[in-house]
Amino acid sequence: MIPLLLLTVAYLGASSAQRCGGVQNKYVCHPSNPRQFMICIGDQQYTMKCPGNLHFSTKTQTCDWPRNADCGRPVQVVTKPPPKRRPPQMSQRQFGGQRRRQPSYTWQSNKQGGNVNSAASKSRGEPVNAVAALTGPRKYKNPTDRERNVADDLYKKQHSYHDNKNQLKDTRTVDTNINQNRDKWTLAHYPWWAAKSATPANRSRMSRRPVTPTPGYRSGSPYTPRTSRTSRTSRISRTKTSRTSRTRYNPIRSSLGRVPVNSVASRHQPPPAKPLIKKTQLTKKKEVKKEPKPQRKIIRKPGKCDPTTCQLPDCRCIGSDIPGGVPVTQTPMMVMLTFDDSVNIANFDYYEKLFDGKFKNPNGCPVKGTFFVSGDATQYHLVEKLHKKGQEIASHSQSHRSPTTWWAHAGYDGYVHEIEGMRKKLSLKSKIPKDAIKGMRVPFLQIGGDDQYQMLHDYKYLYDTSMVTGHLYRNEKPPVWPFTLDYPPDSKTCSLTPCPQGSYPGLWEVPLVRWYGSNKMACAMPDGCIIGAGRKGTLKYLRDNFNRHYKTNRSPLGIFLHASWFRRKSGNFEALMDFLQELSRMEDVWVISTSQVVDWIRNPKPLSQVNNIESWKC
């Protein structure tokens, strides 16, 4: 029985791994939807969803723009390009020159006799008149002659309609006896491709005298073919008076109100003119005056921040000096371990191992972190578990929507919906007191200017941690400490625009001090730098950036990560565990939440008195 049970478990695990592409504990592409991705943990398969229109990338283990992601990328099939066709050559008339001579045609007899639907018409699916059916298709001596003739006819039909409509008003006489010369009206003037029109386009050559339309004729009628003035008026007069002059070469339409659907005239006629409406007939709409929304006044304090007037606990100027004048040796080194985006079964296993109580601070309390939670793919019962273990929960938007530029122009109402709406959702679904959610971080670190910080100030947030600061290349200058937004920050402190220009007293900014990789180039978050290979390379990367803070002014070090960083390179998670083990052995290093860091800055105390801080107790 035991071998059979083990074989069954092994089969289930293998089948689950097979569904995920044979990969365990790593995200893989969804077989049909590029916006979704899967992971197999043990014998369970889980499906996640990317925010907005992002696609999943197995290389970086994150959701990225579709052009950078490999999930859902179509396979490029190399095919031969279609043969290039020679464009039709336009006549000289369109370019202001003289009209070309009509192309010559050669006749080919049709053995089928009077069959109306000839072989040429059947191939095109269009009806033809009896003349073209009896005579059969015609061939051109030159292949380009047909294209030129088509262009000439279209040009004549497009430019003669509006001119003829105005000229018809000036005509006075009607000629009812028009002698039609059969020798002049030959089929050479009536090509086969124009045979589908009920009225030949070249009949304008038969009429020479000015005529007037009969009563009841509408010059702007949509059923009027685009021919010359004389041909149109003569045709109208013939339909009303004489109907005995029809021949096989000049078929006359019996009624102007009926035009074949597939005729040239019906396909190229402009829409009927709209009737003119007098101003007296227009009804004046009642103008509803919309009351403008009240614009929020941005209070701006003049001048630079003055340390003599901006003092703790509610105000602090931007600087690298230690708050309260505490000596460096007596200043606790504070480390903030934070994670962004959703909390679900795919990353909860990492969080349980990091915060299982094994790593502790000098006062015996377990280390703490901050989770900036977004609403996409979040399992709120797991957020509730993290909060019960003492971890801080903050808002990271409801949708985490893209593109990045949307957050720069989201406006006041947009931030209320996304940030404050997420705080309410966390409080309702995860059973967290609303006052316990004190901070936020904007998605993609794209701040929204005064609209964002005005919203945070109005809804009484304690801090924001979205500004990126620091040099783009590694140097030994001490990093900046957190500060308040009583005065607008400068371009060095707020390097990603739009930066706030107003004054928001009491609102703290915990900046993201840049990290530096093995090539000494900067990155906004630790998971964006180039680091060494393996577990040792990651551990050295963490130590170097920690010492840059610890050996200068001991400004708080922010390890701001995404859980996908642990799957991006082997050894990252193990190196972080080793690093936390080293910090737990140091008597002046504390791994605490972001709000605990703000509490110390507001009431700075030396190492001998940090145990008296109420929020630091367990």
C-alpha cells in the first residue's frame, strides 16, 4: 500500500508540474492568455493576472509592456511579399494638360449571339446592356489604355456635376428634334466597361444647343448622372416629348427616378443636399450653466526651509543631518524591508519564511516589514494574516493600472478612487482598522504632483514613500533623511516629475534613496540593479549598500522589493535570509516598518532609550 500511495502522490505532482510546463515554484506563461501566468507549488496550480494591459515576462518574472514580454508573442512567419502592381496612370487632364485621345479598340465577335449575360459580365458579376452583350468583349491594343480611359471618365464625372447644376439655371430653350448621326455615335466611343451604365457618358457630343429643363426637374437630384449640361437637358426633354428616336446605339432611360443599382451614375453620385433651414426655424436650446468645480488653493510657503522655524515633531527640512542632533554612534541604524503589489498564494510562502519570528531586533521583538498592497490578484485573507503577525499594511492603489503616465495626470479624484479606495477595501475585506493604514506608494513610482499630495493631506495620511532621490552614479556622500512637505522639495530630492509645488504641513516623505549595482550605476529599487552572480553576489550587493548608510549618517535603508525578484535569479532569496541573519546579530540595527521609522524621527532617542518608544515594543 505504501509504495502505491507514494506512486499516486508522485503522479499528481508530475501532472501538476506538466500543466505548468514542467516547472515548479516559478511563474510560467498561460497557454492562451498573455495577461495571465501560472505557478505550480507542490501539487497545486495557481493562475494570476497582470494589471491593466500588461503581459507577463518569464525572463524578468514580472508583468511588463507587451513589446518586452515573451508571453503571447506571435511567431513570426517569413512569407514572400506580394507582387508589386503597377499603379494606374492618370490622364494629363488631371494635371492640367490636354485630354488624351481615346484609346482604340479591336472587336471580337461573340458566337453566343444575343445572350445578355456574356462571359465578360459573368466574370465580374455585373449586368450589361444588350449592346455589349451582342457585340462581346473588346480588347485593348495597349494594356494601359483601359486604365487611362477609366481615369478620364472618373475625372469628368467628378468635376461636371456641380458645374452643370449651376449652368442649368441659365438655359431658356428646349430642342426636341435632335438629329442623331449613327455614324458619329459608334461603339468606339462607348467602351465595354461603361456598358453597365444605363446612359452612355459620351452622349454629350450629340447635343449642341442650349436647352432648359422641363418643369418639375430638380437640378440637385441624386439620380442625375454626371454628364455635360447639354446632354442632361436634352435627355430630359426627350423623355417628356419624343420617345421614338431610340436606337440600339443610344438607349434612353425611361424615367429619371429609376437607376440601376450597379450603374456608374449611381455609384459616383454625391449625397443629396441637405435642405436649408432658416434662422427663424432654429430653436434655441436652453443653456445650462455648469458650476465650475472649486479649485483647491495651493498654499506655498515663501523662501527656503528654515530649521529654526521648521522643527520636530511635525516639521523637518530636507537634509542629511541626523534628527535631534543625536550622535552617529548613538543613532540606531533602521532598515525598512517593504514589498509592493498583490499578496497571494504565489508569494505568501516567501513572506512566511522571512517573518516567522526567527530574525529579531535588539529588544527581542521580531523584525517587521511594510506591504504596499494593490487590489489586483490580492487574496485579502492572507493580508489579514500578515497584519495579525504585526506587519504594516499600506495602500498601493486598487487597479495598479497602466500606462505609467496615467498616474502623472490622474488628478485629485483619481487618487481618491485608487489610494483611498484601496485603504477602504483593505479595512473592509482584511479587517484592518482604517487608522492603521497610514501610508502609500504610487504605482511605477510615478508621482502625480499637487493632486496626489493634496489628497494625502486631506485624508490624513502620515507618510508617502514615492519620491526617488540620490545620485545616478555611486558616490560617498551621505544619503538624505526623511522630511516633511511643509516646503516644496527641490529637483535633486524629487527627481521624477511632476513634483509637488505646494505646502502640506505634517505630511512626511520617506524617499527611495537609490541603490547602486556592481557597475556602480543607480536603480530606484534594489531589484532593478545589476548584481553579481549567485548567492554570494547578491549578499555582497546588500552589504555594500548597507555600509553606505551605516558608515556615514545612518539614514534609514529601504530594501524596497517585489516578490518576483526571488525567482528572477537563483540565490536572491537565500542571500536576503543570510543578510537578515547578520543584521539580527548587530546591537544597533533594527529592521522595522516605515511608520516606526517616522515615529523615531519625530521623537529621536539614542540607543539607550529606544526601548521606551511605544511603537517599537512587541
